[in-house]
Amino acid sequence: MSGLLLHAITLITLVLIVLVTVFMEKHPLKVITIAGGGIIAAFAQLDARSRFQEFKQVRDQLIDFGPDRRIFRSVAGSRCRRDAALAAARQLGYEAVCRNLFTDIGYRWYHLLPDRIVQAPRVLLTLAFWRATFFVPGYHSRYPLATDEIFHASA
């Protein structure tokens, strides 16, 4: 779900950039608007890439250890990470276990902000937050994904 949302944000932002380019011929805010849109699109794609790395990691852990509650608890603090774990669990038949655990912990559909931001908004200003959110290191899955599995993971 979060992957589709992030890609939609990128697409909408790029369409808006094109519209601004066409209709704001000599407006003084044209360059700032285009740059801002480009930054939004870039960060949406960085976030999508990071969630895909986490999806692959959770999928590998689920294959190795089964639906261990510790796997799901480790990603529960963020909506995007929960969505990545849910996609991996769905693919391996553990969706109900995953959903039930997140519900038991107290997460609902409207819990969108990461727990760290809710608890301490200043965390947004730290380099560690930006690295953990947008620059997750590449993860090479021990169990390769078929191309069709990648597209069905976010469905």
C-alpha cells in the first residue's frame, strides 16, 4: 500500500512540475516550485526504495523463522514499515498473523506518523532519522524474488 502511495505521489508531483513549466512562463516562483516538486518526488522514491529493502529483509526472516512476533514487532513503529512487513507476510501466507499482531499492539489504519516522530518531533532534525528513513542500505535477498512477486507484494 505504501509503495503504491509513494509512486502515486511521485507521478502527481511530476505532472504538477510539467503543468507549472507550461503555464507559469515567467512567474518568479517557477524555479522554486519546480525544485520543490523535484525534491518531493525524489524523497518519495527514496522512501519507496527503502521500504522495498525492508520488505525483502522481512520476507527472508519470515522464510527462515516463520511468523515470529519479534519480526513484526521490530517494524511496528512506522506505517510504511508495517505495510512492507504486511506485504511480505501476505506473500507467504502470514497476513492474518501480521494484521492481528499490529491490531493487538494497538495500531489502527489512522496511525500514519512513525512513533519516533510522535514521541519526539525533534528527531526529524537528526541525520540518523534521515538515514533510517530514506537511505536504508541495499539488502540482497537470500531467496530471490520472481518478477511477478515484486509487483504482487504491494497489492
